Amino acid sequence: MARAPNPTKSPSTHLTGTPPETAAQIRRALKNGGSSEHAAGVQWFFKGEIKSHGWYTANLRRAARMMRREILQDNDFGFLTKVADELFSGSVLEEKVVAVFLLENLTTNCGSADFKLFASWLDRISSWADHDGLVHYLIAPMVAANPALAKHVFQWTKSRNRWRRRAACVALIRGTRKKMFFPEIQTLSDSLLADEDDMVQKGLGWLLRETTKFDPKRTVPYLMKIKTLAPRLVLRTACETLPAETKKKILKA
């Protein structure tokens, strides 16, 4: 059984200095606080695509919140964002996850410059794990709160970077749960149906599944319309929450 880090104690004793210095202290704490056994399992699961210190997500989120409170005692939100930017430049999964957790639920403090910064992090992605945390917890809430940002999302569908194309889908999930963006989601979906990348297909399927869940009246007819064009992976994912009979009609060849 892998050892989980102590969930009641912050891995940092005292965070001080400039944003790079603070980030370096957090990196050391993350390295010292993980489980080598769990790290090996994580790296095996991702087939060597990432480096891990072996933290469990709940404990990592708890530690990040304690770090955030400590940082904000003596510094402003801009300082916190700079620390997160330093951490997301790293190659270790937990560093990137902590970068997101430091800013989680604080996106109401973010502006257009922050959105641009977070979008630039998409070029630092190494796996779906750090991608989905970034997009779902930081970018998507900003898009749902400010629909004008969706225009940037559509530009990502044309990117050569698979993670930007996946981000175009995941960035609209928070909005679609509020029944927002349906025409935009149709347009985005149409533009990505021919994409052969499985990470993009899974992202599109996830978006359509959430749209189907919260707006089935409009989404089911759309799925019927694209069923001969959409990859099976996209359709299967999109139909996961539908009644069996409706799912059967959509998936029928």
C-alpha cells in the first residue's frame, strides 16, 4: 500500500522570497512529501509520459490551499499568479497541479492578461492530467463567466497542438452545464469531427456528453444528424448518460 502524505500538515514551513524562490521552496516540499511507490504507479499508468512525486490528489489540493493561504498573507493575487506560472513551467505533474490548485476558485480575480497567461500554459502540457486540470478549473470558469472569451477558444480548433484542440472542447464544459454556447458547440463540433487524434475525440465526446446531459432536447437531434460523420469514440462518449433506447438509435449504424 502506497504511503499517502500527511493530510493535516503543510509540506511547507515558511514560504518566503520572490515568486521563483517561493516556487523553488514548493518544489522541494513536493519532492519530499510524496510516495515513491505511488509515483511509480502513476508513471506506469501514463506510460512514462510524465514525472511524478507520488502525491494523492486530495492531499495535494489540501496542501496547495495551505500554501495559498500562507502566500496571500504577505502578497497579492498577482504574486500568487507568478508563483503558479513558475510551477507550471516544471516537468513534474504535481508542480503543474499545484499551480492550478493555487488559483482554483479564484478566477473571479482574473482578467484578460491572466486568460492569455493560462492559454500560454497549453503549450507546456505533457498529458491529459495537467491539461484537464488547467482547462476545467481555470480556463473554463473564465469562459463561462465572460462568454466573449469563447472567440479565443475557437481559434484553438485550428492549432497543430493537440492539447489546444482538446482545450477548445473542455473550455466550454462549464458553460454548457448552464445551457450556454449551444450554437457555438455545434460549430466547434462540426469543425473537429474529422480530427483523428484520440485526445481530441475524447475531449469532444466529453463536451457533447455534458451538453446532452444538460440540454438533451437540442443535443439528441444534433447527435442523430452527425452520427454517420462522427468517430465512434465521440458518439459513445456523448451517449453515456442517455436512456438505453435513445443511445441505441444514435449508435445504430
